[in-house]
Amino acid sequence: MDPMVPSIDAGTRRRLTARFGGHVEAWFDQLPGLLTTLARRWQVELGPPIPRGSMSVVLRCRMADGRPAVLKASPDRTRLAFEAAALGAWRTSHTPAVIALDGRHGALLMEAIEPGTPLVVSCTYPAVERVAELLRSLHGGPPPRRSYPTVGDRVRDLFDSSARLYAWHPQVGAVVPPELYERGRTLASRLARDDVPTALLHGDLTPSNLLDGGAGRGLVAIDPAPCLGDAAFDAVDLVLWQADDLATVQARAQRVAAATGMETGRVLAWCSAFAGMNALEMATQVGASSVRVGTLLRLASRA
């Protein structure tokens, strides 16, 4: 009997089409056959999609022994291969374990995290101690044995991608001036070139990619975009999240730096570099907080 392949929701199709372009439709056409093949090979029962992310289709599933798992399939096979390599390199309970990888077809099977509530859903700001423990676990390992993109590559991709919002939302330029956005790009590019110790970075440590792993695991980081560079880069989104004033940003940066061995000045510099981008993304959302957008704009002006 063929495994039951769930239908992919319209939101996931829109997000992947926006990310990869119209040619991703051919990949979607082939996806049911791929998922059927993978379910047989890996002996998993496919469950409902997890409607999140813009890089891959994500499905809940259950293994033959009853363990819950997560299956990801992506048209960006290179990105998924880097993700699997980084998850395998991190020896920590703060990332999910890889169960299987099909690099040829761009598919990854991982353990499911329980309870697994993303920070962006719980809206609960984590204790700094939990944030520091996560960052130390990601950055404290030996130098990577394989090559990854650099943080400079990641900076370029992020700024190029988010700049599309100016075309999609022409009115947002009056809120976040493009020249302010470009000042952030310039600072981030300079920071990426600085001669500092290199760590294997998560590269996308946003509240959407941080799950509650329960009392035993704390924060669990998923969906990395791994790159090599300054550890302070990974602290940016957590320092800026839900910050209503610059004093909060300053205090968080100081506490995170003190608990991880980072330099407060570099954490704040990276935050200033990305504040314009964060303001741009927030300003295009319905019901965005004008207070928080204003805080980000003031921080961006320091870039």
C-alpha cells in the first residue's frame, strides 16, 4: 500500500514560490512521488505539514518504532546539505538529531522536539541564561572540518532578499528609508570582514527557529543556515526581539556578552547593522508595533 501523502497548503506554496520563483512548481509536481519513496525507505508514516518556513516543505511523521520525527524536503539541496552537516557537527541537545539524509533529492529526517513551541508563538522572552547556554553550545566546538559559506555570504544573501520588500511594499520606504537600510548593509559587510575568531554559526537564529525543548533541553535551534564567522552575529535577533527601547537592547547585549565571552561592542554593532532590516520587515506586517519600529530605526541610525 502506498503511504498517504498529505496535501501541501497554499501558504507553503506561496512562500516557496516567492523564495525560488515560478520554476518551483515543477518541484511541487514531483514532490508526492518523492515523499512516497522516502516514506517507504525510511519506514515512516507521514503526518500533517508544519506550515512554516520559506525554504522547504516540512511534515510531521512517525517512525516504525513510534518515535515522532520531522521530514523536510527542499528544492535547495545545497542549503539542506549544509543544514544536515551543521546539525551533525553540533554535539549538543540544543539542536535536533539527524536521523537520515537524502542529499540527492534534498530531503532530511530529524527527531521531533517536544513540546516544540516556537518562541514566536509563545511570545515569551527567554531568560538570558538560556540564551547564553544555547549560544555557547553552538559556538564552543572545535573548528569545522568542512567548508561552509562565510558570514559575509550570509550578510549579502539576507540584505539582497529583504530588499525585495521595497518593491513589494512601495509605501514602506517612507518609514524605513532605503539609504538607512544600505547603511546597515555597509556596516554588516565591514563587520563580516573583521579579523575575529571564527565559529560555526547557526546563521538564522530567529524566534521562529527556536523551540521549547522542555526543562531538560531548554532552547532548541532548528532550521540553521550555517556559516562561518563572528559568534556575535548569532545574537542579533534575540537581542532585538520585543525590544521597546534602546536601553533594553543595550542591557541585553551586555548580559549576553558577559555570559558568552563575546564583546558587547560587537554585539551592538551587529544589532545596529541589522536594525534597519528588522524595521523594514516589521513595518510590512499588519499590526506592527510603531514603538518597536521606532526603536529599531533609532538603532539603525547609529550604523
